[in-house]
Amino acid sequence: MPNYICTTCGTQHTEGEQPPSVCAVCQVVADRKHISFMYSYPNYVPLSAAAVERIVKAVEPFEYERVYGAFWDTVIHQDGKAAVGRSAEQYRQRSRAKRNERMRPRYVRPRLGDRAS
């Protein structure tokens, strides 16, 4: 039996007679214009920025219009490749913003009762 590979994100799925109906990694979000890249949807664990970059590079050579999500009516019917690109760029920007936020020095003002003697 073959191992099927998601053409949107490059994830290799377990062996099976038929391809999985949806991918566990890339999912169409509510606006039907973007996808989300998650390691674990139930636990809201996102993929790393490096993993998203690998996905984008892996699917770049393919031409596709549709992206199918896991739930009813979560399909991007047109311009799916551009939706993946937009989503990846949005992911990159947010990852940079979070990294910059973590790297910014933080200061606290001691309370009056906390003075060292």
C-alpha cells in the first residue's frame, strides 16, 4: 500500500488503500481565504516557522486551485496556491513579531514593600 503525501503541505500520511480525506497539518480556516499550519489542532500547537518554510518550498512546484479542510464547507475553491502563500507570509510575520516580543527587555518597578535592606 502506498503512503500518500499531502500536495498542499508535503506531509506523508500512513499507508492506506485510499488517500486520507483531509490533511492533519494544513487546515482551511473560517474565512476560506487562508490555511493554518498546526502540529496539533486539539491542543493549539502551531508548527515552527522552519516547518512552514519547508512546506511552502515542498509544494512550490505544484499547480493547484483547491485546498480541502477537515470540516464541512471548509474548501478553498479557487486560487488555493495563493492562499497557501498568503497564509505562510502571515505566519512568518507573526513568528517574527513574537520572537521580537520575547527578545525585548522587560522591566518591573519594585513595589514599596519589596525594597532590599
